[in-house]
Amino acid sequence: MMNQTTLIYDGSFNGFLTCVFQAFDEKLKLVAIQKNKQVQNELFSESTTVFTNIEQAKRVWTGIRNKSFNAISTIYFAYLSENEGVEMMLYTYIKKLMAKRGTQVDFSDETILYIHQLAKKVGREKHRVEAFVRFQLTKDQIYFANIEPDFDVLPLISKHFKNRYADQQWLIYDAKRNYGIFYNLDGVEIVSLDIKELHYNRTQQSNVFTSGEYAYQELWNNYFKSTNIKSRINRKLHTQHVPKRYWKYLSEKKEAV
Amino acid sequence: MNFERIKEKLNILADAAKYDVSCASSGSSRTNTNKGLGNSTGMGICHSYTEDGRCVSLLKILLTNHCIFDCAYCVSRRTNDIKRAAFKVQEVVDLTINFYRRNYIEGLFLSSGIFKDPDHTMERLIRVAKKLREEENFNGYIHLKSIPGCSDELMYEAGLYADRLSINIEIPTVSGLKLLAPEKDHKDFIQPMNKVKNEIIRYNNERKIIKNTPKYAPAGQSTQMIVGATGESDKDVMYSATYYYKKYSMKRVYYSGYVPVLEDNRLPAIGSQVPMLRENRLYQTDWLLRFYGFAVNEILNDDYPNLDMDIDPKLSWALRNMHLFPVDINNADKRLLARIPGLGMKSVHKIIHARKFRKLNWEHLKKIGVALNRAKYFMVCDSREWERKDREPSKIKGLILQNSASKFRNQISNQLSLFN
Ligand code: SF4
């Protein structure tokens, strides 16, 4: 009987793909793929640390792409959910995909449906963040926003903001994961900041921002209020669209928080 | 900038604009090429939602609420005693840019009361759009209202800067228009619509030959009808909607339940309920016509001039056509699948993909996300169990209603009594 193996990787997407490569290549019998930060010992299995290898990751990537273009983004989106155990689910998904062309749309298969739905969830979070980011203009002319998304969506939203705000410097910071993306008018770079104070859209003003900033926030809040049609009010529908966990970042909602 | 003054204007002019329900910001094709500001390609984004659950994606304001007309259904009508205000062109430009940079909005939706005359008003709206495009290098979404009765030349110019143009029919029947807006002529609405349609056709043809033909209203045109103001039937509303979709290649027709804003004996009294449920049923019908392959006379005709309020229009149609069911979801073609109540187009696509791999049963369908409580009476799948008893339409309807919770339940009981 072959030994059961647990693979441990550095937590990067390329690292994960390297695991997949090695599992295929060495025909391993995997029981788990774990990030090195969260290793739990599996009984009765050997664990091996995998070093990220871009070449191997690329081969898996093109391998999948040759089977299906859609599956590529499904896999990446689902991966960014950071759900516990998602790596093994993805590994199973990729195995199925490699075995038979077109499997990615077999929604009667549980793994396929699970990954598909997980990717959808991450996609929804991406859209929400794209909608609910609220920039505040700092005195050094950077449009700054804090977010705390459920999933690690910064890599997914970068392109959208770069295309849209090509002529202004902006910084979107994920306070939960402690890193951000900064656009410096040329390209987007990953930054990590030492932020003591999170800049929610508090009623209390911060001197980091320009004075005009608060004027525009107030105009926006006013605008938001006057769009209401009283005889049509439907709070339930409202919170369904704008879940409460986003409110602290929305200036139009700051009085409600 | 005089901030307090701007704030006051914004309150007045946003308040007056909110009855226009269109908020779409999708379907344009303006990419940010020259490192300018903004991008409007593909899907629109709702940046927030009003407390009644409508999408907020555009800064929707009037340039002014001064108006020389006196349309009965409109807050800005000449004889209404309200505060009036007017923005300067530059003020609108500044607001738009500053809101856009903070990611509050997808762009601007600018409408106006008619001051002086239609051309004057339209010319001012165009100036805002032109400034945004040419001076601010703005590629966000711009929706301009076409002013009834304005000239073809101005409609041509408007389309060069706007993504979408719209003109609201407001009253679905010509007789209703005569009653409520006697100073307005039906053809004042039609002429700008026609011009826009022709220009779009011209643009699409020329673009095939000359690649850099200047864009003309890439997100097309739309219109809005007020429902519940003149006693029109659902058939009246949907037949005229169908007419505008076909004749003027409308991208969208919007339906806006009449909100009583003024006392006028030609209109429902202040305090009457806004027909939101009816509005919702009209939108459902609109979708069935645009995406589900239904023809309008299948749903509404002389025998059925009004939609059911307690069930959705697809279910209502199915119950009248039980001879077409049950449909075998493992064999039926897409068109037929789309007609099963409770089955949306997304589920239809999933079924079509998944059934290539194996025959689908109830379990599969449930996981895919089909609303079985409605659908099960109208389909068979890979299972011996299916609803063969209770084939009476009235019984099925009763069973479905028992097992569903509608967000409009309160309104249903309220409004049903109104409609009966
Ligand atoms: S012309 Fe327009 S703004 Fe003026 S009263 Fe009629 S609907 Fe209202």
C-alpha cells in the first residue's frame, strides 16, 4: 500500500499549483494540502513541505487552460475564498477536469457544483467591494479606502480600479489581511502599512484628509437621503442589498452605524 | 465653491429627479484609453441602495426644476408651489467628477424642467456632457434626458457625448396624455426618439466602414411609463411597451408606479398606495418578453387584460396552458424549459449542461437551485415520483400559494381588495 501524504506549502496560489503538480507527477495519495501557517498533524500520513516552483505551477495552469478557459478562473476565485480544506476540493476538481474534457459544467457532480458555487460567492464579494469601496482624499492627494472583505479579493479588483481611476493615486487597504494595493499612476504595487487607526467613515473627522473631503461626504450623504421615496420604503430589501457588515465603510451610512 | 448653497440646490434638484426610476449604467462601451478618468464597459455597478431598495448608480439630478409646463403628474409643474433652484453647468461638472473619484457613482443622469423653450434646455444639458468629456477627460456613464420638442440637430449632438438618451412617455395612452398634459403633443416625444433611433442605425452602419466614427449613444435609448395614474390596463401598458421596443429599438422600458405628489382630481388622491406589486408584475412580464421567448399576446389579451397579482405572470400563463405540461427536463429543448414556472434562465443553462452527463433527478435539480415548489407540477425528470394527481389548475395554484412566502404578502391582500 502506498503511503498517504500531506503536502505543506507557503500559502501562495503558485505554491498550491506546485503541490498539484507534484501530486500528479509522483502519483501521491494525498490526504491534505495545508498552508504552512496552519499545519495540523494528520495521523497516519507523512507530511512533505513543497517549495513553490513557478515552472511547475505554470505547467498545471496551462494544463487546466487547455481543458477549459472558464475552469481557470473558477479555480482561482474558489482558491481565494480561503475556505478550510478548499485546496483538497480543488485538487479533486482538477483531477476530474483532467480525466474528462467538459467536466467543469457537470453540475450534478458534488465537487464540481461546490467549487462552482464557491467561486460564485467570491465573485459576488468582488462585485460588492468594487461597489462599496469609498475613497477619501488624503492631504498628500491619495484616494484612500479601507476594506475588510470576507474573501481575499484584492488581487481580483486591482484591474477594475486601475482601469477606472487611471489619473489619480489610490490605495485600497485590506485591514483584515493587512496588506493593500497602491496605484502610483504607473502601476499597481502591493504595500503593507503600519496603520494604527483605521479610517472608517466615522462621524469624527481625521486630519489625514483634506477639508474638502468632508464637504463632499456630506453632499453625498444628503444626496443619498433625498433619493428616498418615503411611500416606497422597504428596509428589508435595503439591508439585503447592502449587508450591515459594509455599513461602517459607507459614508452615507455613518449615522446608522 | 459655496458649499451651503450647493447643498441646498442638490437637495432640491435630487429630490425632484428621484421619480425617474431608470438607473441603469450598463451596456456602454467607453473604455479608458488615454489615462483619463473612468471607464464604462460591461456591467453597471450599484454603489448603494436607497432605503426602498432601488439601485443607486448614477448621480441623478435635474439641472433645474423651473418649468414652463404644467403636467399634472409632475412635482415640478409650473403651478406647484415649491422651492425652485438651478445648477450652473460647472457645478454639475464638479459634483459629478468629485463623486466619481470617490467611487460613489458610475456617472451622471441629468434631466431638467423646461425653461424658456425645449432647445434652450437641451442645449444646456449638452453643455454639461460636453464639458465632462472634453475638459475633464471623463469616460464614466452619462445619461441625458431628451427634452420633448427639441430639434434634431441637438439630438444629434447629445448622442455624441451621452451614453444613453431617454425620453419618458410617462402616460401609456394618448388619451391619458391629453387629459394630464394637455399642453404637450404626442409627436414632441416621438420626434427625438425617432432621431436617436436613426442616428444609432447610421452609426452602426458607418462604423462597419470607418472604424473611428465618433460614438453615438452606445448604450441606446430608453423610456419610462407611469402606471396607475390614468386607469390604464396592464394590456395597455405592455402593448405600448412592446411597440416602443420594436419601433424605436428601445434598450429598456421602465415602469414606475405612480406616487401621488399633488392633489388633482384627475389623479389618484394623495396617500393612495403606490402600486408596487403591479409594477413588479409588469417588470416580470417585460423579462418574459425580452428573455424567455414569450409574445405579449400570450400573456395579455382581451380575455386577460390584467396580470394576476397573487401569482407571477409565467405561472399564470402555465396554469392557463396545462395541456403543454409536464415537460421532460431531460429532453425538452431550451425554449420549452424556459417556460416552466420557477425555472430561471440560469437554471435552464445549468440543466442543459448537466444533463449531458447523466439523467437528472429531483435531488440534482434541488442542488442546482431550481424553485421546485413551483416547478414540480410542470415537469418530469429521472424519477418515478412526480405530481400526477392534482392536475387541476386551481388546485395547483392553491398548493403553490400555500407553500410560498411572498415579499408582497401584505400588499397582495391590500391591493387585491382594490383590484376586485
Ligand atoms: S415638462 Fe417635464 S418637468 Fe415640466 S411639468 Fe412636464 S413633466 Fe414636469
